[in-house]
Amino acid sequence: MDDMCLSKYKKRKMNITLATEEVEILYKVSTKTQKTKQRNENIDGTIIMNRTEPEIISGTLNAGTSQVTTSCSTLEFTSTLTTREEKVMQEQEISCVIGPDSPGTLNNSLSPVNECFVAYQDLDEEYVDSDYEDCALHEVQPHIYLPILCVAFYLRHHLTKSALHDHLRILSIGTDSIVKKLTSQHNLMSQYSNLKNEVSKIFVCPFKKCPAVLTLQKNKNIPQENQPCGHKFRASNTPCYVLRMPIEKQIRYFIEHYGVSHENWDPNFRGGVQSGGCYRELTDQGLIDDKTITVMWNTDGANPHKISKKAFWPFMAVINEAKYKLQRAFIILLSLYYGHKKPPMHPFMDWIMSEWARLEREGIFFKDVKYKVRVVIISTDTVARPLVRNTTQFNGQRVGKGRGTVRVYPEITACPFKMRSMKQNLHDFEIVKETRKPVHGILGSTPLADLPGFDFIKAFVPEYMHSCCQGVFKQIIQLLTDSKYAKKSWSIRRKIGIANLRLSNVKPCYEITRVMGVLDDISNWKASMFKSFALFFYTILEDLLPVEYFQHFVKLSYGMFILLQERISIEEIKKVGFLFIDFVKEMERLYGIEHIGINVHFLTHLSQSVLDWGCLWATSTFIPEWFNGELGTYFNGTQSVADQMAQNFLINHVVKDEAQKLLAEHSLPPAVSTMLIDLLHLPSIRNIRQGLITNDDEVELLGSSITRKVLIEEEVALLNLFINPKFISFRDSQIDQGTFYSRFKSKKLGSIFATSSYTKSPKRTNYFALMSDGNVIKIENLIHFKSETGPPRLFILGYVLGLQSKTFYLPKPIGEINFSVIPGMTTKFVGKGTTYVAYDTLDVRAKCVVSLESNLAETYIITALPNHFETDKMIN
């Protein structure tokens, strides 16, 4: 090894690089100043051997002595160690057999982690430059990434500190690691202890109707006994408090790692938030530009334990300019309330408003570029919405129901009410200040009014997770299946066994992770299950419900399918607006006015919300609700629950930052990179894949393959496809043999498709696909075929459905409004092709969900996924 290469190994403790024809063993020992002020000089020693025949090299590191001796045939090297290093080092025997037939074979008592280094955590180290990659096995050593992996594992699997300590002990036993960070959970986590200083805490009066902020004792973070509000605080009181998070730091982190990207949308279509009419207006007014980050705010309560009077309320922000999966992976936590009562509005929100107003006014500078921030949407459920707006919860009229009354919102046709406006709201604020009485449901001013240019009328959207999935969908299923409505004309209570049997036979695709439960136990259903039933599986009721009631449900399903599309025209959105108004009127006639609650009323506002802010998936609370669940796993025990949540949330951000820098700057082993990405839900910086990549780098082949002769019907299907000019390179190819696979993953859709013969997922159906020409096919084979002049491609071989008939589950016309057939909408297909058709895998438009598959009768009821963003499971 030349001197120049050696100079790059300053402060290197020990490194062994093994090659076929050359063995280089480099020892570097760095010594530290002892308490006795005796210091040994650093000694460098290098052994270079060039051999063409196998040689035996041995080395012994002896603890308790002051020598390290490495010897081979004629060379010997000795270095003196300090007493401190003698304690760290343990006796290790190393033997290597190197030869042309056994390159890099290492037999030793060291673990795989330590086979290329012995690390001393106390000593400083400089890493090898990338220009000298031939001098090391990897650009970064395991003791650099192992601590990050352990912390990521701790966060991902919600370990207790005791469990983390035992995990580190097992790691130490299995690897003989002497890295100081990995010796205990305290040493590992102590580097993050300073994060708690970035969080400030304010205490709120624990009495239910008192919103006062408590005064603290001098030089202590404990409330004093006598409070200005007149109440006394005792140590026995259950504390209520708000944790204020570092907002600017989180936004700066997002800018550094992900940047800001704006999309250009056709003004005649709606998709994400940036396609909405209100977003365009703000852009035209100059309030939003290419350096602006807009967010959607959300807050909602959740119980940390199943049986608990206490709740935590996170106030969070979702970034609209991020891709959907990145939105889910990166959420800004503004503040966190914890207590046994609902959060008082002003202590909970005033600081957020002032801090956010400052950021909107001053901006955030990163690398001499000023970034603006702006909140444009607030998406909450019906309970949290009036808390944020400072309004009454309900304003509907009361009607009798049973022995009591309920508030209802019937659709008024004679003289409909005008929509609220900012001007009217500000006027009502002034009246409330003077009279101190509610006006039009307004109780007083809201902190949102302090945000410059914020339209808090249009900003509140009727998000569909609570209002539809857990609202209207659940309500109608209860009406149909509940025993107390058994005598009603719409009830299927007496036929519920048939419905349950049909539902149990349903085989959803990978994207629907929750298997459907029985209809007479919907109390345990989640929102995603109600959504799946309303979009895909409602057809099991077709011959059980009276026709009028089934057609009524078809209107609801069709309208939701339209508004959940990735991209839909304004014309279709406006049609859905008329459809839902008609649905509400019909529901009052069919089920009674007492069932027209607030959630049913929200249906009439969904269409306008999509026109203003994009499709329903863009403003839903599925992401915030998922985040609530994640926060609920960031603590252990019953003490300092919110404090643990806040600290682990910040640790998660710091570890993500460290991991992304590690991935970007170093060439990690593939297994390490994959594990970091999986544990921390990171976007894949490098394209780390397990399968073969094909079809313009858009398709990943999964599983094993078989090579066999191509059948005649398969050859005919491929030749028919190769007529297309874009496959001209395949026309002269010999189609005699092909490589066949059972699964592939579409990079664009993020979906995994399988053949009908794939048997490892018997409870899942992943072999129906909607193609770009509108056909739905059943995938039978996947052939990977190489052309004479171009790269190989994967082709789909399958049967087209619906050759005899196609019946669309389409609402009947309303007056002069006719509803369009949307590709992928719920359709009954009768008949299946008798010969194969071939498609390129890039022609797949969407994955399909099957509610009925009868191969004997060749009848299928199929619905395509409306979008590939909002799935039960985030597929990386």
C-alpha cells in the first residue's frame, strides 16, 4: 500500500482488506492521555503481501499485555498499547486463508460485524475518502449505522426502554461489539436528551369550565397552589397541559430534504389540492408562488388507553405540495394537548396562531432563499370543528324520534339558504361582542381571524372519512341490518345470514388490508371497511333489498367513486352535486326525516368542496387519523404520556435526518439501506429493489421464474400485440421460449399484480386489471420476452371479460342530467374470452376489486380502485 493511501487512514484503529492476489493488513493504534500524564506516541504499521499461492496469516491481540503481534512467514509487527486500550481489547484469534480459489475467506472468532474492524468508541476517527474505496470493504463501517438502525427499530416497534436494553445486550452477544453507544439504552438515547429543551409546556386549569393558564412557581416547572383564576392547584390534581413544538425547525427539515414542488393542473379538471379553484385564486392573487408551502390543519382527540378519561389532542399540519405518501410520512406537529377535558381554545391555539402568523409574515430562509408558509385548509370532524371555529356544534331543527328529538337538516327546495361568507361572519362577530349572545351559531371571535388573508369559511371542508365512511355509510348499513328496524320495508334483517355468507366469500386485493366483517357486528368496523363496502361490495345486497332502496344506494356509491378519482372533470363533479341533493331528498322520503342528520346534509357540500380544494382524498382525515394512531404508540406506561409522545416524535425526525444523510453520502450494504427505509418509512433515495427491473424501469419482477416453451395461443396473442408500431423491435423475434413469472409490481401504481394461478395468497384476488383501452382482463400468465434489437419486456397474457354483456351500476337520469360511464366503475361482466390477449404491463390503468367471481357461470362484478393513493396499506 503506497504512502498516499496510508495518509488517508489517519486515526484508523484497525482495518483488514482481503483480496484474491493481495493481502493488506493495516493496524493503526491511537492512544489517549492517561491520568498519570503518560502518553505513548502513535505508531503506524503496515504489512503488504503479494501472493499467488494460499498462505496462512495469523494475528493475536493479547489483553493484559502491552503488545500486539502480527506475524506471517518472514514479517513481524509490534505496537505498544496503553493501559486504557488493554482493558478495551479482548483476546481475538484471526486466521485467514487467501488464494485464487478462495478470495476473501475469513475464519475468525470475530463476529460478522467486527470482521473488518475493531472499534473504540472513545477514539476519534476519520473515514476513508471515496477515492480509496479499494482500501475498505464499505465506505462506512457498521459501528456508524448500527446505532441508527437500533434507534429506528426502537421507534418502529414501540419498544420499552427495558426491551431496547435487552435488544442491545443480544446484539452485543451476537456481534462481540464494543461500540459504546450500543452498550446500553442510556448510552444510545442520551444523544437525543437535549430535544426535550425544544418543547415548552404550559399548564391549563384542570377544572372543566375554566380555560385559564396556570402560573408556575419560580424557577420550577410546577404550577403554584393559588392561581389567579381562583382555583387551587394541588399535586394530586390531574394535570392538563399543552406542549408547544418547534414548528419552524420541522418546516426547515422538510425544505432541506424534500424541497417544494408545484404541479400544473388543467383548470377543467380536479385532482390534488393544487388543482382546486380556491388554490388557483390564491395563486392569481400572488399569495402563493413556487416558494410557498401550504398546509392543511387538523386536530382530533384520541384516548391513550382503552379505558381512560384522559385524551391527547395533537394539532398537526399536512403539506399540500408533497406527494401523498410523503404527506403521510412527514407530518408537522404544531402542539399537543393532554388532559381529562377538551382543550380550551385560547391556550391551545393562540400560540400556534401567533407563531404561524410570524412565519407567514417573515418567511423561512434556507440557503439564502425565502420560503413562505400559508395555511389554506382545516379538515376536522364534526366534534372538533366548532371547537376550532368557536361556534355551536349543531344548528339543525329538531324533530321527534322515539321518545326524544333529534336535529335534522332536510333539503329545502322552495327557498334554500345562502352560503356563509366572510363578510357575514365578521359582521356576526361584531354583534356577538356587543350582545354577548350567539348569532347564527357563532359564539365569539376565533383565533383564526388573526391569520392574514385566511378565509375561514371556505377553509373548513366537509371531509369524508367521518361524515361519509363513519357517518352516512354506517347509518344506512345500520338501518338495513339493525333488529329494531326489522319490520321496516327496507330491512334485510331476516336475510342477513345470506349477506354475511356472501361477504365472507369476498377476496379483496392487497390494497384492502382489512377483511370484511359480518354485517350484524358493524360496531367493530373501521372507516376503511365502510368505505370498501360502499364502493366495492354493496352489490351483495342487489337481490336482498327492494329495487328502489338498492338504486338509492347506487347513487351514493357512484357519486363517491367519482369524487375519489385521481383526476375528474368539472362537468362530472357538478353532476354529482345534483345527484347528492337528489339522494338526500330521496332518503327523507324512503327512510324518514328523522334520519337526515348532519352527516347526510354534508353530502350536499361535497361537490363544492372538490371544486374548491380538489378530490376528496386530498382533504380527507385518513392521514391525520393514522398519525393519531402512530402517536398512540410513542409512549409506554401511564406517566408523562404526552411528554413521551413529543420526545419520540422529535427523535423520529432526527433519526430520519441522520438516516437520509447516511443514505445520500455513503454506499451502505443493500440490506442496511433497505432496513432503514422500511423502519423509518423513508422515500427510496437509491432504487433498492429485490426483483428484476424491466419495461423502461417501471416494472419490477417478483418471485422466481420458469423458462418453458411458448404455447401456440400465447404466441398468437403476442404476434397480434407486436403489430403495434411501438413493438416493432419484437416482430422478427423467435417466439419459441419465454421466461414466465407469477407476480410483478407497477412502479407507477404502486400495486402488485399476480396471475390467477398464484396460490400463495388464497384469500386475495390480485389478477384483475383495468387496461388503458377500457377493457378489464383476468391475468393468466406473465411472460418476460427479449427482442432481437431491444431490451426485454414483460407482457400480460389474459382473457377479456364481458364478451356477452356488461351491466353498469349507473344512477338513473335526473331530469335532463344523464350520468356518464366512468372507466372502472362497478360493472357486471358476463362471458369471458376464449383466447388470450396480450398487453404491455405499462398499459395497466388500475387494479380491480372483485365482489363476485363465478367462473362456472362466467359472471364477475368488478370495480377498479378509484385512485392508487388512498389505500389501506402504504406500499413503498
